[in-house]
Amino acid sequence: MPKPTYPVLFFKPITAIGGPTDIIPVPKIAQIDNETDYECELVIVIGKEALNVSEADALDYVLGYAVGNDVSQRAWQIKKGGGQWSVGKMFDGWAPFGPAIVSSKIITNPQDLRISTKINGQTVQSENTSDQIFGIAKTIAFLSQGTTLLPGDVIFTGTPSGVGMGRKPQYWLRDGDVVEIELENVGTIVNKVVYEKDIKAKL
């Protein structure tokens, strides 16, 4: 994809949030094209109300950092969603993050952390947050222009190369896959992919 001029923004509902060891449930609608993908991402948790903040002051509004997986169904995100990325990213449990929120007082430079993804023990992503197109401060400053960020708001900040969509051949998550995502000085989340057999079944 071409480098964007501004951060690409999409929303996930609160029901998409998952814990660091929860399953990633893949509903029937997401199984049709079998294009479920992984995205390791540094996660920002906002600590105080932020509106029209400057890039210079943006990190002062961060409570802490975590690591997450922006699980994405590429067919719905790109081919079927009419340009609405959230359609392919909003399913229940598709934003697992954790394993804790590490204080911004401990992580003073979020732009120099190793981040990686393993699928069934095999490394598929490995990069440094210094490679982000839009850094943490720039992202917070941009999002706060005219929109109030509230304490507890969670911001996933983008993924490095190595996602399944960009691999040759492409690699999609399958039923039973175990996804491990690690962020330096934060920890690791481990989530198992579970294909929903009955749409009414409990997760």
C-alpha cells in the first residue's frame, strides 16, 4: 500500500477487546473467505483527557503501553467493506492486548522497542517501533484534533511488515493456530484461533 499522508483511522467496538490469553473467535461471516490476518502492534492507553494537544506534549497524556493484535479479516476490510476498514476488524475478541499496562514512567521511549509475532512458534514479524510511519506522539496529537481522547481509550498504532496478506504465498490464520505477540519491556500475549462452529455457541 502507498504511504499515507495522515494516519489511517478506524474504530473497533469495546466488544472487540480481548485478554492476553483469550481465544480469538472467528465467526461464520469471517470464515467465508478465510482471510483472517494478524497484526502485532504497540498499544497506547490514554491516561487523561486530551483535546487539541501538541506533538511535543502528547506523551504526557499516556497512562502506559501494552502489546496487541489487530486481528483483521482482509476480504471484509478491503474487498467487501466499501472502504470501511472497521467491517473487517470489529468482530468480538479481535483486539486482544496486554499482558499488562506498563507505565509511561517506566517506558520513557516507546519508539525504540522490539516487536514480533510468532504463529505456532514460527516468527513471522520482527521489527522495531522506530520504524513506524507515524510515531506515538504524532498519532496522539493527530487523533486529539477536535476529538477528545478520554482516560482508558486504547489506541492500536500500526503493524510492521510480515502480515499474512503481504507474504508470498499469503498466509491466513487457521483454526487452532496459536499467535504469540511480544513487545520489548512489556511482555507477550498468547491467543489461540478458534473457528466458531455454531454462531449461537458460547465463546
